[in-house]
Amino acid sequence: MHFLKPVLKALRASGRPAGSRGKARRRNRTLRTETLETRQVLSATALQVQVENLSSDDGLYLTPFWTAFHDGSFDVASPNRPAANFPGLELLAEEGDTSEISQAFNDTSSGVAATILAPGGFGGAPVFDPGEVVTEVIDVDDPGVNRYFSFATMVIPSNDAFLANTGRRAHRLFNADGDFRGPTTITLYGRHVWDAGTEVNNPAGGAAFSTEGGDSVDENGTIQRLGSLDEFIGTGLPTGDDLGTA
């Protein structure tokens, strides 16, 4: 089962969108912050970024989607290392809060970071419901330097499950001259979900975005592949529904 499919397409100020407009598979909720026809882009390249949650209707949600374009030096996460080694990752993986990772990025990188919200999320929260798709345009300054793309989002409900690239240069969008390499699709499946190792996985143990309650327990582990979220099936969600598939 795949959770989401971010699609990145380069759009020049004087050009047309490369490809068709994204549409929700089950829900017609699409956010476009602005159109390139009315946008003034000088030294930057405008990228159209689309995020879609491909979970089934009774499946998993995703928190606001953090994105960054950089020179290949920023690490979001790496396997077998504590999440504490990556500023902002623990807060993102446990609560879906991108403020700390954005601050860490801004402190160490000359690139650009943006958090993509899904305003149609449950209960007013800007999370990605199953089937929801959001498209946003992001200006990338100096694409010859900021050639690489990184991302991160929390999988909910969970204690500390997240999706992110674990290689600083896993996704190269531009060449050294700043030319876009072409439309890129990144499809993530259940086997790509990471466990931050910061909290014990327990539906009744303080899992974020769950109505089960309880107190979380520190795990003091390292970042590992998450084997399964099946134990969260039946967990109550703020929507009033229960998680049906994971």
C-alpha cells in the first residue's frame, strides 16, 4: 500500500506547467496558492510540488508535509542513529510539528524550506486525509546550488512513525548549471515508513492524533524501519472514525 505521491515539476515564469493539474482520487480538494501566469520570478525557479495521500478511505493520515531544497548537505534522518542527532526530527515524528526542523534548516542552509498544509484535514487540522491532494508552487533560489530535495511527514496515528528521505542527495532535481532534470515522482509504500525510536509504539500510550489517550514511554532507540502499524487498527481518530487499515 502506498501512502503518498509527491510530484515535482519545474515551471519557468515564462513557461507553462509541465503536465496536467493534479486531482484528488476520491476527494476534490486541491489548493493552489497562486498561478505562474501572474507570478513574477526573477532569479528563482518555480517548482510545482504536489502531495497526495494514497491511503484507502479508512487508512492512515499524514501531517503537514515538510519540504526543502538545498545543496546536498542537510540530513533529515539516517538509519541506526538516534533521532536526537537530527534537530527537529523528534518533534516532527512525535507530533507532526515542522517548526524545529525548519529552524534547524534555516540555521545551517542557504536553501529554501516550506511546509505544505492540507487545509481540508479533519477537525480543522491541516493534515492530509486519505485521498487528499494539495499542490503548491515554491520558488527555489539558485537552483545550480540548491539542487537536492528533502521531505518529511509524520504518519498518523502513531507514536513516532514518519516518512522522509534518509540520503542527503537522494533526490537531485537540477544539474550543476541549474537546469531542471525533468518531472519527478516519488511514491512511498508501507515499507518506507521509519520508526524514530523515541517512543514505544503503543496505541494506548500517548500516540499522537489518537483518542485512546495514555502516557507515552521513552524508547531511547535509533531510527529503524517500522515493521507494521497493524496494532493501531481500531484506534479512534478525531474524525470520530476508527482506523480500518494500516
